[in-house]
Amino acid sequence: MSSTIGLSSYAFFWQLSDKVSEPLTIHQALERTAALGVELFQICDYAPLEGMTDSELKEIRATADRLGIALELGTKGIRPEHLRKFLHIAGILGAPLLRTMFNVPGHTPAAEEAVAIFKEVLPEFEAAGVKIAVETYEQVPTSRILEVIRGVDSPHLGICSDPANTVAALEMPREVIDAVAPYVLNMHIKDFAFSRKEGWVGFTYSGAPLGEGLLDYDYMAGKIQPHERNINQIVEHWLPWQDSEADTIRLENQWTQQSIDFLRSK
């Protein structure tokens, strides 16, 4: 058993967006992933996915299969009909994992409601062999997410750990890592740092190249043990837009390569 290094669509955040003159397609992002020698891709919060027909989804699966790339999925929200829609998508794509987050506009479930929803839909996910990983983030206290995970008590429901997100709620990364470690099913790997704003008026909290920011990767890996527990590590970035499209794309690709090199060195 080992941990697989994967790329998220967030590793191509700007290149997949309409902020660039020629946005990548998911097929092109898969080609780029394969060219980097990476065999896992997480299609995460990629809006066009929900509007795709089954045949378009099958084309993505065919591209991934041809390139030898396994797929995972990511969305936001836990309304039962939404989770079932993504279970259907996961079935077509052959994705064994769906990352999600509790809150979406119009639905911010309390712990009790979240437990009830997961207990309702999880038998269908279990039957399909798909796990749900709830991401740690600033909108929902980590303690509440864990209350739900424990309340449901299923091996098919766990945590997608991302200690970078929780800092905005003044939850310290190490404390979050300690709390979620036993329940982690998936890891989002991105580094982060504070930098002084102009005139020393406050700070900007944003991404950093992996290994150069505040993420204590060795501590996190020691606690979560991705290799021993077969937990995939998915590369993401919080890269601010640069002065130009060309600079942004160049840096995005540079950060991706650095992340891959860093994780392979571990």
C-alpha cells in the first residue's frame, strides 16, 4: 500500500478559467497530468461537469483510461439529490472518492441534519464503492465536521484534510491535523503564507510554493500517515493572479512541478 500523488483541477485553476485567452479543457488537463508522470486527477469544483451529458462524461473517462489516469471527484454541498447526482457522475468516471463541503448558498446544515443526510445516502455510496470525504475549511468548525463523521460512523465517510483552509477561522493547522488524523480519507496538499500588505497595513494570506510556506508537511504526514494508510495526496495551489496571463501560467506550472518533486522526495 502507498499514497498516490494526484493533481487537482485547482492545480490548473487559472488555466482552466476564462481569465486566460485559451482555457484548457479537462481533456487537456488530463494530457498535461500524464505528461508530468502523474496517474491521478481530482476534478474538483469544476462547474461544467454538472452540465455534462453521460456521453460527455464517458469521453472524459475514455481519455483518463487511455492515459492511465485514475479519477476522483470534488463538489460542494450535501443536499441528498446533489450527492446522488455526483454518485451518478462518479459511477461513469469510475471515481471511488467524492470530496465535498457542508455549506452552499441556501443550505447550511447543522450537525444533526448532516448526520441524517449522510445516513440516508451512504448505503447507496457503499453499494457503489464510493467514499465521501468532507473537507476541513473555515465555514464550518472542524469539531462540528468531526461530530458528524462520528455520528454517522461509517468507513465510507471521512475527512479530506486541508489545514490551509482553517486558518481563516483561527484554527491552527497542527490542531486540525491532530483532530482529523484518524478520519482522513483524502489529503489536499497546498502551502500557504502571510505577507505584509503595502504600507504594512494588514496581511495577505495566500499560497506559497510547496515547502516554502507555513505548512509543516513532515508533521502532517507523520500524523496522517498517507503511505501506510493508502491516502492519496492531491496537489492544489492558492496562486494569486500575476501581472500577466503568461506569468500566471508559467508560475502555476512551476508550482505544480515543485509540488510533485517535493512529494516524490518524501
